[in-house]
Amino acid sequence: MTETMSSPERIMAALQLQEPDRLPVIPVLMTRAIKELKGATAVDAHRNPEIMAAAKLKSLGKYGGDAVICGTDLFVEVETLGATLDYLPTAQPSLIEHPIKRIEELEGLTFQPATGRAFNVAKEIAIVAEALSGAKIIGVVCGGPLTVANLLVGSTTFIHLMENDEPFTIELLRVATDAIKAYISILLEAGAMAVNMLDPFASSDVVSPAYFEKYAFPYQKEIMAHIGANGGAPLAHICTHTEPIWPLMAELGAIGLHGDFWPGMHKAKRAIGGKVALFGSVNPFTTLIDGTPEDVRRESLALATRVGYNGGFVLAAGCDTDWNTPDANIHAMVQTAMEVTYPLDIQKYAKELADGNSLPGEQEYAQKQKSKLIPVSEVTTAEEKILAGLRDAVIDYDGARCRMLAQEGLALGMAATELIFDGLSVGMRICGDMYERNERFVVDMLKCSKAMDKALDILVPLIKGEATNAQAVSTKIVLGLVRGNTQDIGKNLVSLMLTANGFEVIDLGKNVKPETFVETAEREGAHIIGMSVMTNSSITYVEQTLAVLEVRGLRHKVGLMFGGASANQKIGADLGIFYGADANEAVAYVKEWQHQHRNEE
């Protein structure tokens, strides 16, 4: 085809909700670009802006696309505020120490650009801008307010603060927002044309729409205005499930929104596509990593026809492209976009999309909507009333009622294990099912857990004295988020559910080294190791953990399970370990392992 627009003109047409000459495309090659420099690691590139700029330019030359994305991650601001990062060879940095451990430490905390990589990213932008001389859009990423605030104190603490300490939460968000704006000013002065604010913690998988409106929206809007006032194009990225907040996202002041758009980008197009341009959403995991070039082409065409009509759309990976993404799949996405011209001829691609033209997530979402809550048995006896009451008290976040009913159950002669397993944990399981259907949020899960803890305080000390509960004290699980990963929401939910079912959990937290998993299991006499993995590049740390177990002769002596965004059943089968899609499956695995182990004894 003959192109009639330059890349900047093409992107700007999309941002103005117009039809360009062809479908604009951005493969989103940030950390992945470094792989194109033979012998270079991500550590080298993060510390040397010349190397990073060379990687971005070489990647552009190899794959093409209408924009170059400078920077790699959303940790720059929090590092300038005192966080400790671990730099990894084939992945983004990993946060290993939050800068604020006590409330008093927030006072006087300010943006220190000389600490960390702020000036490195600026120099990278300047080098790329000089090399391209306006031939491509130069974008860059920054953190979002909810995410940076969360990284300052840790996810569990931050959720607790949002729920219980609004004044301090606002102070925290003010510090985060000011640091983000200061960083953005440096980036725009260096030559960035567009800034994409990454705020995954604002997802509806994490916080409720009410919390988004209260705590995220005002500060995100302020950041969008700051970008625009300083000559940049403001863009916003929020991960995974965002349907409940689409109307607010469209009012942020961003001229483009990027992300997964669960439960479907075509639905987002209908809902808000007339107000703001949409970027995405080729799945970076199931399609770009695990799919074939044909899969990538089919998904790209489905997006083009179902989202790209009337313009206002840029084809892109839904998130940063992983280090292990095959070259052929990146080429397939870019080449497909270059074939799709305007005015859009949907019938031209009908044959290729004869499988129903479904987009990622549609079938899974439909299945979730069909699932129902666990049916409630008819309550007749006093004991059944206690158990039903405990279940409902957890669901209602009523800690005082949980404690009162636990005491009443003990007075009736009920076992502590019965009260936990058949009452409290049933409530947690129902809440977990509701979370999986996007009917409750992580904040809600933690509120349920806090309510349950009020009863566990009096029940757990009694467990060891109950002969019938040998099962609950006989299984220890070492749990952690593998090295290179910091988003621990899912791992925390697994820990909550295992604890609720009476198992002893040794939670190692985030960024856990393979040796630490094994050494802890040996030292504590643990029976099972559970690993959470959020990025595909970190699967290597699961493999290393297995290798350490093999060397020490423990490979087949402990149970092994893993889960998380980048885990799946196929990887689990290849590695020979159990894959659990959610916290309930993790509990089921531990119970099954326990049953088999007891039979062997």
C-alpha cells in the first residue's frame, strides 16, 4: 500500500477520533527492546541511557511501528522517594523495600531526581529524539498516583489506609502526585511528545469504583492536565477489569486510553469510543507469548474490525511486551496493522474471522457470569445457625459478630475447627467467588479477612488442643511471590484462604529468591511450596527453585504449586507442578496433597 500519512500524523488522527490512512500500531517494546542488543542486559540498559536508547532505535528498525516508547516501568518515581529496587537481567526492576514503614516518615519526603533513573530516562528520550528528528511519536511512561502511593507503603498497608485513614491516604497521594508531576516535567523537557500514566492499582480488580472515584480520579485528572499544560499528549493505562470505571476514565482529560479493557475492548469502544481514543489490546501473554503468528494476526484483525471502525484506535500490545515474546509474533502484529487501510473494509477479513470474531476474555467473562454463589442449606439446629451466622458475618465484614458467634459455638460444645472450616472459611470462599466474578474487590476481601480474624483470635489457640484437628496443624506451606515480582495481591488472597482453612502459612512476601523458598522449607519442615508469578520472564525463578530442590534431594519430597497472571496449566504440566487458577484451587490442592500424604504414612 502507499502510505499518505507520516507516523505522527497517523497517531494524531487516531487521537483526534479520526480515520488515518491505515491502522496505527505500537508494539510497546520497552524492556523487550533491550533483547535486540546482543550481550546487553536490562541491568546494563537501566544504568546506561545510551544503551537503552540504542535498544529502542534498533527495535524500531527491526519491527517498525508508529511510535517509540522510552522508559520501561513505573518504579522511577518511587525510587526517587527512597524505595530500594532490585535490577534484573531480563525484566523490569523489582521493588524490594518500601520507603515508608511508619507514618512519620512521610513528612518531608520529596522527589529527588538525582536518586535513581529520572535523568537516565530523560537522556534516553533526548538521544532518541535527535536520531528520529520527528519521524516517529516519542512516548514515555510514568507511574500513576494510586500505584506510586501503594509502592510507598505496600499494598496491604495502603488498602488498610484507604479504608481506615482517609487523611493520611490523601497526604500519601499528594506526595505521590507531586513526584509524578515533577518527573513528567523532566521527561517533556527532554523531548517526549506523549506521556502514558501507568496506574494498575486503580484497576477494578483491586479497588472498587467508589474508591477509584474518591482516591484515584482527582489525582489522575490532575496529572493529565499537567501533561497537557506542558505540551505533551496525556495518555492513561489501567490494567485488567475496568468496565465499571470506563465513564470516569473518559473524563480524565486523557486523549488516549491504553489497557486490557476487560471484559472486551469492543465494549469499551461502544461505551466511550466516541469520547476518547483507545490503544490496545493484543494480549501480551496468551497471544503474543504463547500464540502463533496466525493467532496474533487473527486477534489483531478482530480488534481492527470490532474496535477500529470510524478511527480513534491504535493497535498495540495490551501491556508491555514480555522479554520472551517471539520475534515472529511482534512482526505479525505490526504487519497486520500495515495491511488494514481506511476506509475499513470489514468484509475483506470476514473469512479469516469466521470463528465468530471473538476477542480475548469474552468466553471466560461469560463463564464467570454464569457461575452462582454456593447454595445455602436450610438451617434447623442451633449449631447450623451458628455456622450460617459465621458465614454471613464474614460476608458482612462484621468482626464483632464473628467473635460473638464463635464464643457461642464454643459454649455449645462445637469444635474450633468446625467453626473455622464450616463457618468462617465458607464465608471467605463465597467472598472469593464474588471476587472472581468482579462483584467484590481486594479491599472487600481484606475487610472479610479482618472480620474473620476477630474470631480466629480465640479459635486458633484452641486448634492444637483438638485431637480431631491433627490435619490442620500437620501441613505447613511456604508461600511467596517469586523474584522479579512485586504485585502480591493474588498471593495475599491465597495466604488468607489457606489460613482460613487452618493451614500454617509461612509467607515470605515479595521478590523471593529460589534459594530462600527451599532453605525456608527445609528449616521450617514445610510440606508444600507455593509460588506466585506475575511476569513470564520470572518463570525462570520457578525453574531455578525446582533445580535447587533437585540438587538437595527434595524435589519429590515436598508438594509444589504455583499461580498468578503468568502461570497456566500448560506451564505447570511442563514443569511438573500443580497450577491453581485461584485461591480456592490452592486450598483444594493442599487438602488433596494432605490426604495422599496421610495415606502414605
